Amino acid sequence: MEEAILITILTAMVGAFALIGIVFSYALPSPSQPDKASAAYYARLFLFFLWLGFVFLCLRALEMQALHVAGCNISFTLAAYMVYFTVVKRHGNQPRPSHMAWIIGHLVTVQLLSVLAFWLATPFWFSDTLLAISVFIPQVLALRAKYRSMDRRNPGDRVLCHLLWVNIVVCMISIPVYLLDAVTSGAQQMLLAMNVVVILMLNVMLGFAASVIHSLVVRLRKQIYQDPLTKCHNRHYLQDYASTFVDTMQVHREKVCVLVTDVDHFKSINDRYGHLTGDNALNHFTYQLQQELRDSDVLIRWGGEEFLVVLPGCTIEDAAKLAERLRQRVALQPLVIDTHSIALTASFGLADVARDCDLFAAIDRADSALYDAKSSGRDKVVVFDPNYRTDKTMSMAFQ
Ligand SMILES: Nc1nc2c(ncn2[C@@H]2O[C@H](COP(=O)(O)OP(=O)(O)OP(=O)(O)O)[C@@H](O)[C@H]2O)c(=O)[nH]1
């Protein structure tokens, strides 16, 4: 009678834990790709089957052997396979058909052997060993799938991987405890089983959450700092990263230049060919810039059809040569759409981050040099000259 009460309390506690995990999984952000999104569904099934396996396990202490045998091994094995499916789906993959055939064969074999063991009245160690082998296989498969698809730079993925290892170790430690009869009373066995089940649930759910949340943070960070049209950086990137980076360059007395560029008469492209072609022209323009820039140069969409390039480790003379190459490249590479060839030109304003001005002041200077390039005919590079400059008209025309 006392054991029946204990079992009721423990199954209710494990059930509540599984339920919390299931509710928690609904709060996790769902990936847009349906295959990836279905990973959460398998994680929930894992919690359910683990709880079910625990209920069947407890029935052993109540001398309900037939039910215990019928459900215990198959539920735990199914739970372990749900971890495998969670990992596979998390990466947007499909289990191979050959794997599915193997999984079904495995489940049928486990069930047949369990029933056979009950029928032949084999001792408990036989079904416990069967359970150990049975849950070990899917967990190793899950770990293998994880190692194959994981992004090793993603800490969330690494956490999930480590926690899958912890699960294997916990199973490998706990099963010999049963086999060696280290815990003898039914109550001890149930408490041990509860601890193991709760650790497994926690590990999988925490690992899964870490992986999902980290992917989301990476996606958000990309969206925050990336211009959706041209895929180059946006103003947020400049404010949060580039300015600190330039400060560090200045501390190390490295030269930094800024180049502001703007497509000439862009409004007329929009008006003549439509906004979509205007968008294509912007992509074409950034592509041409990127072809000439180094990996260390930072290309930022400053707004509309205006772009900013931060050029670290570059003297004003080298930056002026680069700007001239960019200007020529843009002018020589028209945008071709169907049979139309749309000629593009751009104007460039250049300034260096000097001792007396920080990055934003330099951008201001480059911007006013750009204004000069525009007002003096466009398709030009103008370098801001701090020695002579008193107003906008005194910028030095590079050409
Ligand atoms: N297609 C498209 N157009 C944009 C985008 N952002 C800004 N524009 C357009 O860019 C045009 C900019 O026009 P203006 O500021 O007059 O400049 P402009 O015609 O290039 O003239 P100048 O700069 O003086 O040579 C406006 O018509 C904006 O609507 C965009 O993302 N896509």
C-alpha cells in the first residue's frame, strides 16, 4: 500500500516535470523551416515517452510484471529515438529510409525479447541488460547525427552535444546499479529511476533550448546589423562595432580612412525603370564595390543609395587610389537587365580619421567632400583637405 502511494506521488511528480518541459517547449521560438520546427514536437514526445517508461518501470515494484514488461523497454527505447529525431530535425534533415527500417526492426525486436523474457520468467538482469543496450543505440545515433550536422562555432549546439554525452553517461552508470542489485528495495529503485529520468529530461530540454535560443540570437544579430536589400552592414553595425574598432586602430596609431559614396541620379533610374530595377541597381552597385574592397574594409549602407566604406590601415593617398578604381569600375560596368543596359556612375567623398577628429567627424568631412563631388559635376572622387578647408567649396578634387 505504501509503495502504491509512493508510486502515485513519484509518477505525478515526473509527469508534472514532463508537462513543464512540454509547456516550456511551446515558449521557445519556432524556426521558420517546417522540418526544423518539428524538432520541438519530437522533444515533447521524448518527455512523454520517458514519463510513460517511468510509469511502467514503477509497476515492477507493484508486482504487475505483465504490464511492466509490456511497456517499460519499448517506452524508454522510443524516448531515446525521440532524442535522435529531435537532433536530426533540429538541423532540418530527414532520417534516411534505411534508418527508419532499422528503427522499426529494433523496436519490434525489443518488444519480442521483453515478452519472451517474461514468458520464460528470466531474471530481471536480462530485461535490464536489454534495456541498457536498447537505449544506448539511439543515443549514440543521436550523438552521431549531432556531430555530423552541428555548427561547431555555435555554443548552443556544443551545449546540446555535451548534454547528450551526459545522458549516455547517466544511463551507463545507473543501469549497472540495478544490475548489481546495489539498490534492493522497491522504493530505492523508484527514487533512483526518478532521478535518472529527471536528469535526462532536463538535459535534453536544456540542450534543445540552448541550441534553439542561440540560433535565434545569431539570426537576430544578423538582422540587426545587416541591410536586408544589399546584405551589407547597416548603421547599427557602425554604431556598435565599427566605431569601437576605429578607436582601437587610433590607439595603435593605425591610419583609417572613410569613404562616402552615392549613386548619381539614382532617382531617375527609379522613375524610368521602376523601383524593382532601382533595387537591382543598388545590388549591382554594392557588388561592384565589394569586388574591389579588401576583407578588412567595412561596407555600410548609410541610407538610401548612399554607402560608407571604412578603410582600416589605409593612408589617404591609397584610399584615394582605391576610390578612383571604384569610380571607374562602377562607370565601366553597366547594369544589364534583359536587353537594357543601364549606365551607372557614382560620386565619392573621402576623409581620414585624423588626430583632431573621430570616426563620426571624419564621416561628416567625407560627406561634405561628397557634396562637393556632386555639385562639381558628379562621377568624381573628392578628398577632404583639412589644411585648406574653410567651407564646402575648398575640397580638393581628385580628378
Ligand atoms: N529602388 C530603391 N530606391 C531607393 C531606395 N532607397 C532610396 N531610394 C531612392 O533613391 C532616390 C534618391 O534620390 P536623390 O536623393 O534625389 O538622389 P539622386 O537622384 O541619386 O541624385 P544625386 O544624388 O544628386 O545624384 C529617391 O528617389 C529614393 O526613393 C531603395 O532601397 N530602393
